[in-house]
Amino acid sequence: MEHLPPKKAYYHLPGLFEFYEVYRLFLPLFHDHREYFYDWCEIGSIYGAPEGCLWGGGRTGLGQDIPQDVLALTQKHRISARLTFSNSRLREEHLADKKCNVLCKLFAEKNTPQNGVIVHSERLLKYLQAHYPALYLVSSTTKVLTEFQDLLTELNRDDFRFVVPDFRLNRAFNNLDTLSPGQKDKIEFLCNECCWFGCQERKACYENVSRKNLGESCPDHICHAPGGQGGYRFSQAMKNPGFIGIKDIQETYLPKGFSQFKIEGRGLGSAMLLEFLLYYMTKPEYQLLVREEIYLDSMLDLF
């Protein structure tokens, strides 16, 4: 049977715990007023981690919302929830961490739709497979897979449902076009990275976060890349050679057979998250309406 290109893009959104209050308002809008939003996109998952998780990585977790409330919201709207447990420096003794195990147990039990974990550590991967087999696994972008052969090896592993390559492979179409339909289904492209395209410090930056989450005493990672001290700006991210915008998704990635797209931004604040939701999902004529619905909620601090 001919494998047809996917008709829809699935977004994997940031801030499961960090931006619960935004999603509490946005998800009902998305499901009750689909006319406000592009019909070619859906929400594939929402990812994040609470504050103080030893297994956390990528970004230091800042979310303080109650896990049961977070899961009740995603389950209500039938959206997969993912724990970002991408710490690269875990030792055997860390696997017994009570908080992370309680979260995995909860996510494994509240599993309609199925929830998952984003992982880096092989030690953690094997532990999760043994103790929480109901959770699917995602290979983290913190592995910084910039070589296509490394990406191919990861895609061919049965351990992972999805693999997030480094953003610098986003337009490596000479190689990406050679993938099988099944391999294409597993790639989850990081769309809106602002990091300098030539950065050589990405692994060191992620490792620094892993060390801090473990409570190790270490100085902050100082980014020496051009523009590294300026903070995240969506306008700059759009100029990045690896940026994937909505036109790219519609006209290039979907026709080529790719359907999974990750939006970063757990540490950027809820106002920036809203800009991502407007740009990637909301029709231009409804963006002001959606923005007002979110802004006018007196319980939400957007800054």
C-alpha cells in the first residue's frame, strides 16, 4: 500500500508544569473553537518537569503546579503528557529518587492517552523500561545529534517512539529524504531554536543543567556564542537557518512525510509561550481574540 504524506502536523508544546495556567485557558479554546485554529495541526503532547527533579535536564524545572491537576487537564483534553527527564549525568543511586518515581507511577497509571518520558541517560532508559513499561520514551535533543548517521542509529532503535535531533539537521534534506516512512514518523523536529547555528557549546550547556539538577556545585555555563548574552527573541529565532515556520511545515515537511514538531520554551515565560501558540496554531484573523481571552483572565500572570 502506498504510504501517503501526513495530512496534519503534531506539535509537542513546552511547559506541562511551568505553564499550567496558560494551558488551563488555551486548551478549552483550542477544543471548543477549532475554527480559530489551523485545521492542519493538532497537539501531540505537552512536556515539562516540576521544580526539584533530579532526573530533569535540558532546562532547570520551574513548574510548581500539582501533578494530579496537570494530568487531569491533559487527560480531559486527551493530550499526551511527557516528563522531561533528560539528565545526562545520572548515577545508579539517583534511580531511587522518590519524587521522580512517584511522578512516573502517576503518569503510567493516568495513561489515556498514553504518556511518555523524554530521556538522555541509558541508565534511566533501562530503569524506566523495567519499572514503568506503560510509558513511551523519546530520545532527547540534549544528545545533540548533529551527524546524520548518529540520528539514523537512534531512529533504528526500538526503544524510542520519537527522536529529537539537533536543530542543525532540520534542513539536511539530502539525507532526510532517504529515510523510510517509518523513520520519518519518528523524527520530531525542534522548530524555534534561537541558539547560534555554529554553536560548539551546546552539550556543555545541557550538561551544566544536569549537574545543577543533581545539586552539584558548579558555576553557571557562560555562553560565548554570538548573541548568547541577549536572551531569547522569537524574531531572532526566525532568522536561524534551522528555523521551521508554518509555511515550511505546510509546504515542505508535511509533503515530504514529516509530521512531528517540537516547540521549545519551558524557561521563557508564559507571554512568550502565548506568542508561539498564536504563531504556530492560530489563524491570523483570530489571534487578537485568543490573545484577549488569555490576557483577560485575572488569575494569570503573563510576565
